[in-house]
Amino acid sequence: MLVLPSLLNGWRRTPVSGIERELDLARLAILITNLPLLYGVICVHIIVTAYSFSSVAPRALVYGLPLAFILFALFRAVHFMRLRQSIPVDGRVAHDMLRIVQFIAVGFGTLGTAWMVELYLYGDSALRSQLVFSVVITNMICSYILGQLPRVALTLAGISMPGFLLLLVLTGGPEAPVIAINLGLVGLFLAYIVMVSARDFERMVAAKLHAVELAEENRLLANTDSLTGLPNRREFFERLECAIREEGAKGGQEMGGQEMGGLVMGVIDLDGFKPINDLYGHAIGDCVLRECAARLEIFSSGATTIARLGGDEFAIFMRGAFEEADVLRFGEQVCAALRAPLRFADIHAGVSASIGFARYPQDAMDGHHLYERADYALYFGKQNHRGAAVLFSSEHESKMLLNARIEQALRKADFEQELTIRFQPLVHVATQRIVAFEALARWASPEIGDVNPDDFIPVAESGELIHAITRTALRKALRVARSWPRDIKLSFNISIRDLVSQRALTQIMALIAGSGFDPARLDIEVTETALVADFERAAAAIAQLKTMGVNISLDDFGAGHSSLAYIHRLPLDMIKIDRSFVQEMHVNSIARDIVRSMIGLCANLNLDCVTEGVETQEQFDLLRGFGCTFVQGFLFGRPVPEDEVPGVIEQYRSACGGKALSA
């Protein structure tokens, strides 16, 4: 009986670990299934025992107590049969129910044992032997059914079997000790089986729980960005599609005016992250990404999901009805949060962000197309409103459809026939003589007609089509330039796609080497945005080109980010100042100061300087006063076909007084 206090104490504590909760739930699930059978066995045992002793024991012992036991057993059996329909899943509830089961089992077993001991005293040797064997068999069945609660099973066996075996020895015949020893050994073996079975059961549940935990851990790893802890691309789009399905199930929503219903998705791209990563290393770059993720998480809520799609690109979607102004205002808040200065030890850095938004169901009906439109709004924003929020519009939709037509036409294009080259002069400021022509590709599609380079070049760069365009344009430009005077150079722009592709770069170098054109007369222009996109690979490609003797120019200087971080690391010969500054010089003193500073920087670095987009005499006079070396723009000539180049050269050479010619 000393087992009982230990048993009771063992069940007083509340489960605190996952394995304990899982064990309790697993034990309860099995017991709910098996306990009705246990109570049925007990009822049969009580009925048989009462009937056997009905002729020798008092009526209260064979009718009154057995009836109470049977009614209680049936009540409990029905209770557990009903529980099969709704098995508890809460660990605390399971723990409490198991406590009740063990208390009832111990109490019921104690009372039942006392009742059978009382009956034993009224029986003869045959009835006593029958009762002992009945008790032993019933204990075996109970121990098996209660095997998931080994302490309860062993406690019940400890309450009944030792006492009956002792009674058997004391009151039985000469063979009783042998029978008692045999039954005792069977009981001990059964106890061992119960303990082993319980241990194996616990190990099985623990292994199952471990497998579930591993599966959950793998799920989290598969759906979480390891650097920032945010949901990753896969998890984001799964949640997005789920949200879209839920919104679609609600049916159409009434939207008046500019009110936006359903769901809004945004794609966020950091502006200026690449230079920080290149300048300070990946460790600081990772710190920047984690800090930006932490700032974005401020905006996360039950209706708003933030994720990292990869690199320095994040995404967001918001559920609910919003007005257009609300979405743009929210986007500005996100941009402002990301613009705040970043400090890591003694390093001060700064990034900004551009955001493109698209709406469900106004702009797209599924996650894939919604992302495409948000991404296009982001691209448009980075080109025209960098550092701000842009909402996808019908104009963007038209532009996307045009891009799709252009892409299809490019894939079928015969560039040798459809691609032509125009040449625009670069003029020396002091002498106003032509020093070079920039080659500009023009495409006339049989399906679409004349396509603006600003339209087809980005589409070609989005895939691998740009390589064929570059090769064809360069080959044609080199062929034309061979006939020019030797003091006039050719300027040619190479895409970032060509720079970072070793195969494309090798083909370009082979074209130059086999063209018969002096590489020293060739200026290869590389845009600043190309360097920002992949500086290391671009720098390696520039170094390869430089070995051929070509000149390297940095195009669109000032239009990108952190140009100064690259200039001193590259073998540059010339810098071309972006036209956007020149066009504002006559009305914006800041633009004038910027241009003057950039021209001075080029002079200090012993680099030639070309200012693009010169269209008026006023602009030219300002640039000449700033000390600019070369200029390019409509004031000095529009792009012309190859057969007009000799005439333009002769016109400039025969010009009198050194004045600039009108376009």
C-alpha cells in the first residue's frame, strides 16, 4: 500500500514540457478507447463472483455492493464511449482527466479488493481457489488495458494480488503455496511486461513528437528567411494566394470613387544597398538588411504581412479596403522609416527605398500577376520617382502590354535587316570640332514599326536578347567607323548583361579584334547603374576590355548611387554627366553647382568630361565657363544615318569662327 502515496504525488504536478503533454494526450486517447472494455470485464468478474458466492455470503455482499459496482462501472463506460466523439486535444485537460482516472481506478480497486476479501472468508476451498484465479486473471486484463499508466496498473495489482496470494497460502491446502508462488511469478512477469510496454510507448510518443518538431522546424526553415527571420518568398506567396482565395470567397465588394477593396500588395527595393555591400563588405550588408527588416516589421500586423523575397527586395500585402491616398501615404511612411540613418559601430550608412503597389482585384486576380504589376510599378518608380511609392495604373498596364508585344517581336526579329545605327557627334568645347560619334541603335519592327530605344532596350535587357542586339549594333558601327578620319573616335554603350556574361564579353572582344578598327579609337561606355548592379563582375570585364587598348567611359554619371565609391577603383578615361542636370541648369542653381562640381572632379582626377543633353546656347556657355571638355546634344547635332556622317564631319571642319552649329 506504500505505492499509493507515491502514485498520487506523481500526478499532482502540472505538465510543463511538450513530451509530457503529448504523452498525456496519447494515454488519454488509448484509454478512452479501452476503458469501456475494462469496465465490461470488471462487470463480468463482479457478476460471476457474486453468483458463485450467492449461496454462502450475506445478501448485501452478493447483491447490494455488486449492483453499486456494476452501475458505477456502466456509468463510466458510457462516459468514455461518448468521449470518443470528441477526444480532448488540450494537454492540461488531458492531464486532469488522467488524474481522475487514476483516483477512480485506485479507489474502485481498493473497494473491490475489500469486497472480494470479505467474500473469500465465506467460501470453501473450491470457491476460494476460483476467486483467487478470477482475481489474478482480472488483474492481468486490467494491467494490460492500463499499460499506458504503469503506476496505476501496478498499484492495482499491488493492492489485490499479494493479499489474495497470502490468503491462499494461509487458508488453502498443501498445494496452495506452490500455486501462490506460480501466480506470484506470473504477476511479476506481467509487471515487467507492463513496464517495458510503457517504456516503449513513451519512446514511441517521444519519437513521434521529435519527428513533428523536426517537421515543424524544417517547415520554418523552408518558409523563413534565415538572415532576417521574416517569411521568405515561398511563404509570402502561399499566404498571398490564401488571402486572395479568402477575399474571392467573400464575393465582389462595393467600391466607390477611388476606394480600394480587398487586398494591396507592395514590392520594396532598397536604393543604395549594393554600394554599401561593396564598400563595407557582406557582414555590414547583412546588418543593413536585418535593420531594414526590423524597421519593416513595425508595420506588420494581423492584416499586414512583410517578407523578404531575396537580396535587397522585400514584399508586403495588406488586407482591407483602402483609398489610393491611404496606400501611397502608407508607402511614404515605409520609405521614411527605411531612409533613417544606419549606424554600425563607427560606420554610418544610408539607404532609401522605392515601393510599387498593385491591387486585388482591380489590377490582377492572382498572386503571380499581382506581383508582376507591383514589380512593374516599382520599376517605374525607380526610373522616375526613386525613393517614393508608386501605385500601378492603367497607363502601366498599357506599357506592360506594349512590352509584351515588343518582347515577342524581338524574339522573331532579324536584327541584321531591322536594326540600324544612328551616330551623334561629341564636340570639343574649346575648338568645337567633332572628336567622336556615339553609336545609337534604332529598330524598325515589321510588326510594330519604329520602336523607341527607351522601350526595346530595357525589354531586351530583361532577357538574353540584348546580346544579339549588342553584337549586331557593334559590328555595324565598327564597319562604318573604319572609314572615318583617324582623329575621330567611336563611342559605344555596352549593357550590364553583356558585361557580366563572360560568353557575351568574349564575343564582343572577338568582334573588336577582327573588325580592323583601332581599339584606341573605341570608347566603351558603361552606365553607372551597371556598376551598381554587379560591381565586381563589371570591374573584371572592364579590366579585360582595357587590355585590348579600348577607352572606358562612365555614362549617366550622377543618375545612380554612390558613384564616387567606384571611380577610383576603375581604369576610367572619361565621365559623361547625365543630361538631367544640364536640363535644369538655367533654372536651378543647385543643378548648376552640381555640374560645376562634377566637372571640377573630373579635372582633379585627370579624366575627360562629356556633358550630355546640351540643347541651348545658354547651357553651352555655362558649361564652357565651368571648364567642361566635351559636349553632346541636339545643339551640336541630332543622331544621323551612317551615310550622313561624312557630311556632318565636313560641315564642322569647314565651319568658320569656331561657333557651334545649330541642329
